[in-house]
Amino acid sequence: MTPFMADRLKHFGTSIFTEMTALAAQHKAINLAQGFPDFAGPAFIKDAACAAIHADLNQYAPSQGVRPLREAVARSWARHHSHELDVELEITITSGATEALLAAVLAVVNPGDEVIIFEPYYDAYPPDVLMAGGVPRYVRLPEPDWALPVEALRAAITPQTRAILLNTPHNPIGKVWSQAELLLVANLAIEHNLVVISDEVYERLIFDAAVHLPIATLPGMWERTITISSTGKTFSLTGWKIGYAVAAAPLSEALQRVHQFMTFASATPLQMAMVTALDAGEAYERQLIAFYAARRAELVEALSRAGFGVAAPAGTYFVMADGRALGWNDDVAFCRYLTTTLGVAAIPPSAFYHDGYQSGMIRFCFAKKPETIAAAASKLALLVPTDTHDVG
């Protein structure tokens, strides 16, 4: 560790996604760990990006994003949520949802403020809070149903609490928060005058009877919610890093003050291409959901046959599978074994708990081609129960 490293970084290690992807590459394992598709993104969106490049739309975009994309975001919100957005004041285009998350936290959290984080969590949340000088306060969602523990949430709120970080549909557990749960969170946020930063990057990836409801649309929540989304997840172009944040004007202004000094603006031709993407509408989304629903079914079946305890997620493109029946209680050791010996990479969810809690679960990604999942299924079929491998 360099002696010049800032103190705020000394507790941050390498991301578990980076670690497991590197291990997968080293051992030529099938990568069901990191959440990115292994298939091509839609040709019509790539063609739109090429057209924008050849039209010389290659200079800086306005910091808050090109107006055509902000208008497309507004049309999407009107179509899906029956909510009209102010294109000038309530939308910010960011370099992916990851940038939007940090910008949102820096925009509203003062040093010493407490931020409630539900765990398991996406691994960027605690570092974002810590880089703002905030204090993470954790509320654990209990498996296997991951229901909101209302009393634990209520007990976690103190006079120092500033914000709640929400994630729906939830990575890694695949939970789509119910309207009843969101109302409970909203009522507490209003009662204690809290901001909600709502990470909704998987908002289009929902299955069966699940319904995605932005908490910002609930009574009393618009003026206190920053909603974050990502075109990369919906359109299978994660490397383009085109995300956006939607919020009432005062919150958007605060976020934009941070954004202008982080990335200033995202790639202009890619923003223009995402106008075409967002305007593709329900026909594209139905096709996307049908594709992912089939991959979900294939992976759930493969994991079940291999001896995992598994239930189909309501949203996202991740499956949480219980490996304890196979004799593994240490998820890190199990994931390393799966990667190095079996040839299938997955993520150990203990990385998504502040204290390394072992739930017995392993996270797999099904944003893959059918042949990728079939190949992984063949390898997973070789698993046999062993003597228990304890933590440590």
C-alpha cells in the first residue's frame, strides 16, 4: 500500500467482481459471475451510434446530457409510470449508474451523516457513503424470503440519519419490492425527513406477476427521491456506460453540481444512440423479457439438478442458489472451487454483507447465451455432495 494513499481508501479492496472475473479468465471458466451479457447488443442501437459518429456528433455533450436523450427518458417515464418529467430540470445523464450513485451520495450526504443500506447490497454502496464522509448503517434482509424487516429499519433510524439507499429490483437477491414494502419505507422517510436514493437499474428485467414501482411515484416521495437507472442493463450494452438520474429540481441541481466535476459529460454518440433504444418501446421489452425468462428457467433447472436449493428470482438477471446441501458453508471457498476445479465462475454473496455474513447462497448470472448456460449446466452436473467445508 502506497504511503500516499488517502485514508478514505485504505479499507477498500479489489471488487469481488474484478477478482472473480480475473480468476475465471485465468482458469478459462464459464463466467456466470459478473453481470454482463456474453451476446451482442441490438444491431439497431449500434447502427444508431455509428450514424451519430458519422454525423460528427462527437464533441462534448451538455453536462446534464443531450436534450434528445433527456426527452427520451421523459417519454419512457410517461409511458411506464404515467409521470411527466421536466426535461430541463429533472433529468441528468451520467456515465453509468455507478457514477450516478456516487454523485447522488455526494450530493446529499454530509460528513457524519448516516445512510441506511439494506444488505446484501451492491458492493459500491458502502464505499460511496464512506467517500462522502458518511456512516453506513446496515439493515439485513432475512433469507429465504428477504422480506423488509420493518422494526429493524425503524430502529436503525437515528437523528443523524440522512438517507436510505434502496435497490429494486434487487441485486443480488432478485427481489422486486412490493408496494406495501415501499410504502413502509416511504412513510419512514417522510416521518424522519430523509432522502431516498433508489437504484432501479434492473427496472425492465422483471418476471411473472412482479410489478416494478418507483418509490418516487408514491405520495410525498417525489421531492425526496433520486431515482437511478441504466440503459446498459436494459439494452445489453453495459460497456457504453449511459445511465441517468431522475429527481425533483432541487435534488437534480445538487447531483449535477457533483456530476459536472466527476465526468462532466458522457459520450455524445452513445447518448444519441440510446434515444433510439429508449424509444423502441414495449415490443423490444417483451422480446427481452422472453429471452431472459428462458435463460432464467434454464439456469434454475441446472442448479436444482446439481443439488442447489434455488428459487426463480422475480427480477434482475441473477439467481441466488443455496449450496449448503452440497457440503459448503464458506461461499468464497466454494466459488473458488467452482471456478478453478469445475470451470464455472460465480459470486460469493458474503462480499455483499458488511461483516462477511454467510447465508449459504451463491450468486449466478443468467445474462448469457443459451449455449453458455448449457455448457455451465454440464459442468455443474459433475458436482457431488462432500463433507462440510466450514468457514475459515
